[in-house]
Amino acid sequence: MQPKNPRKIRAWIIYGSFGTLSLLCFIYLVSSLRSLILPMILGALLAYIFKPLVQRINLAFLPNAAKVMIVLIGLLSGIGFATNKLKDLIPNENEQLVYQVRLQYKINKKFHDIMETHTTTDGKVKGNVIYNLLKDELDPFMLNLNRLLKLNNEQNLEFSSLHKAGFVDDKFFNYHKANRKTMKLQEHIVEEQEARKPASQESLQKQEDSSIIVALLNTLSTWLLLPFVFIFLLFDEGQVEKFFVSLVPNNLFELVLSILDEVDIAIGNYLRGTLLECGLVGLSLGLGLFLIGFNADVAISIGAVAGLTNAIPFLGPAIGLGVGLGYGLILEEINPVLPFIHLDNLFFAIFICVLIAQLLDNTVFQPIVLGSAVNLHPLVVIIGVMGGSVIFGFAGMLLAIPSIVIFKVVIETLFKELKAYRII
């Protein structure tokens, strides 16, 4: 029996110890810097998406830095153009007051219609079975919502001045008076809530407000990392990849390159497929909202928002439904293409539009557009998204599917190449 080579034994000990130590350090850094993971990954993905644009500029006399600057200038120009277009959809200050009054009135009216609430002769509020069962939860919720939407003293004076000047219709001013009446009816609830608050609660509320501000500033500072990662990786000419590849032993060099190539193809297919899928979902929802009477600009905007957020499974339809219902609340009249749609069944029509867009996504867009790239079972998608959100929150929900895709490709390619090179 030949004695074992002491050099190989030492090498295995050193490599094993170094690998274990590196893995422990990596786990510690990931757990400590969790808030930076999502901005870094999104910045890297953006650089990955825009890198081909830099490579497509086939001008030999231009250095890489100049090509990157051309792409960045084009990107900033596109963002500026989109921002200017969005400004046209944003109401001015006076219109915002009117929308705020209309929204508060319509929410209260819809609530009273659904719950069938009415005030009895003894001043008590009665309603249907649902309201009587849930009034302890519904009343505080509606009270807080009305306090959030009501006009402050300065806005009240401004709204009255606009009405006197003829810039606000009498109908909307009556909405305003109805809102104030609703708030007066809820005054006794507010007084009871304030009376039950302990004396120390005000200072606790101030501490909570300051902690919220600190949390927002911390979140903003972490997201400032995204553009830096994006720009630096866009300027990178392969140094990062070369560094990591140089750490690979020679006998595994071709294996690692094969895995990297397969991962690159999978990520590219996933991103292109997701972009096309989101566009189709946004187009479907926008077209549906236009057919039921939404203004074309508003329908396109809601469809675009829902389409973009559809990159996160199940989030796009929820946002589309919420924004659509919110806009449907303040509509006074509609001009639908479909003759059987009117204000009374508009909410139901919005729900049907979102449902159809989601069904098309699940039955047509995902299987056809993403099927060849991802090839994941729907149950894997659902469990992956839910598990990612439980473990890593929003970042886990956003990155669950691409992480599963990469893991799947790495495992498949690894075992295929190990068998091909007769390592196993």
C-alpha cells in the first residue's frame, strides 16, 4: 500500500479550513448586511441587462467608458421623458383638494351602502349583519381613514375660496359638507379614544414618529448603493469575473466555465421572458380598463404599474386591483366601450378585468413566454415566493424565482458536466 502524499494531505487541510472559514464569514456577512443585499442584486441585474447595449455599440475608436456614457445618457433621457409624461397625469394642487374630497365622500358612501348603516332616533348607528358583527373593528378603521383623508383648516379655507370663485362645482362642495358632517358624527368616538389614552402615550407617539423617520433615512441610505453598483459594474470590463475564475483549480476550470455559461443563458432568458410577460400583463389590464370606461392615459398608467410589479408573483394583480378600485371610487361618469358597464357595476368590472389579466398570465403568458426559460412547476413558484417572503421579506419575494432558476441550472449543469468529465 502506497503511503499518502503529505503535500496533498496538507493541501486538503488548508483548502478545507480556508473554505470552511470563508463560508462562515460569508454567512455572517449576509446575515449582518441583509438590508444591502436587495440593492446590490438589483444594481447587478440592471448592469447585466444594460451591458449588451454597451457591447452593441460597434465603434472601434470609442473606449468602453465612452460607450457606457452613451448608454447612461440615453437611460437618463428616457427617464426624463417618462417623468415629463407622468407630470401631465398628476393633478395640480387645487385638483388634488377636489380629488381628496371626492375620495373621502365616495369611500364613506360605499361603506354605508355595503353595510346598510343608518342612525336611529337615540343616536346609535345600526347596520346589516356584517356590520353588527364587525363594528368594533370597522368603526375605528373608518374613523382613522376619515381623519387621514379630511382637509385640514388651511385646506378647508382654500377649498371654500375655490368654491366661491367658481373653480369647484356645487356638487363637490356638497360632498365636502357631507364629509364634515360625517366627521362631526364621529367626534364622540374620537373624544372617547383620546380620553382612554394614557398620559405617556403622546411621548411614546413622538418616539414612534422619530423612529419611523430614522428608519426611512436608513432605508434611503441603503438604496443609494443601487446606482453605484449599477454604474461600476457597467464600467467593468470583465475584471470581476476574471478574479473569481482565477480562484478555480485548473482541473475544474472548464466545469466552472460551463456552469457560468449555462447560468448566463438562464438569467438572460428569465429576464427577457419576464419583461415580455410583464408587458403582456400590463397591456391586457390596460386594455380591459379602457373598455370599461377608464380614460386611456389612466388605463395605460395603471396597466404599466401592474405590469412592472408583476415581476413579483401575485403582487402585480393586487396593485392593479387596488389602484383600479381607488380610481374607480372618484369617477363621476364613465364612457365605456362595452355598453353594459355603468357606475353601479364598475367595481365588479374592475375585478373581472384584473381576474382576466391574471388568468391570461397563468394560462398563456407564463407557460408560453417563460416556459422554455424557467420550466418550473406552479407549486414550486408558490412555495418559493412564500418561503422567500417569510425568510427574507420583500427581498426574498422578489428574488425567489430567479434564485430557484439559478440553483436549478447550477445543479443540473454540475452533475451533467461531472458525469461528462467522468469525475463521478
